[in-house]
Amino acid sequence: RIPGTVGLPLPLSSMRIVDDHDRVVESLKIGHIQVSGENVFCGYWRKEAQNKQSFTSDGFFRTGDLGQQAESGYISIVGRAKDIVITGGLNVYPKEVESVINKLEGIKESAIVGVPHPDFGEAVIAVVIEKEGVSLRAQDVILKLKQNIADYKVPKHVLFIKSLPRNAMGKVQKNTLRDTCKHLF
């Protein structure tokens, strides 16, 4: 096991990481994770249009995950393709920024989303839950982040809430957060 990775592809399955045009990328490059094999379902029941979008012409399933593969073959998932924030033409992977924010003193949990912005296309927004008894200011969070990550990844706005919206599986519903924050700019 290697921390930060999900391991190697399963036996009798194939996995590849590709660009937006289904071309395999080099090791350590971030791309779309695709899988195939006997253990991968063969399609959605009676949904030909969805099957056409979800599977490549050579039978690989588009998982919707973004990841990278080390030269050792170990795979790291860096986020979901639909959650990526493109600000000023640059890609921001929410998981990367969340991991930095979550290490800051006084922060219990965070979620990063992109919302429409007139100048940048999208702006990075941090939705943060403070630890009990802590009172933070957005400017302080932003200043601390500027010391640790590239400027284009630093949130343009920090919103404090009591809890993150979650689905039945416990996954943060980023679409709900995007809808809540979409009018900030």
C-alpha cells in the first residue's frame, strides 16, 4: 500500500488515463480514468445515448474520475471531472485545495466549488466548517492559503456554514453548493 493512492488496477482488468480526446497520457500526468474488463458492467439498461457517452469505441468505461498513474503503476484519484474548476484557463483540482484548507488551524472540513465569474470564467469558492468554538475570518483563511498554494488556486470567496450538504452515501453534494454560491459574482 502506498498512502495517497488507490493501488494498482485489479487483475483481469485494464485501466488507462487519457486526455479529453481519449489519448493515453504519460505517467504522472492528470487525466480521465477509464477501465475495462470482465468486472466492469456492460452498460445502462435501455439507455443507448448514455452508453455512447459512457463507453469508448474500444469498450473502456469513462468513470468520471480524474487521476494520475505513477511509473510504478499505482493510481491516485485527484477528483471528479465535473468538479474541476477552470479559472482563467487554468485547472484547479478541488481535492488539492481542500487538503490544504483542512490542515489549517480551526477548520473542521471544507469543500471547493467553481462558480461563474465575469472575468475568469469560473472562480474558486471555499465552503468551510469551523471547529466548535472557533471563529475565523475569510481574509485570514485566504492569507494562509496564499502562503501554501498558487494564487490562481486561492479561493476568491470563503463562505462559512454549519454543515456540508450530503447525499445518502455521505458524499458532499457539490452541485448544491454551486447552486447556493452561483450568484456571488
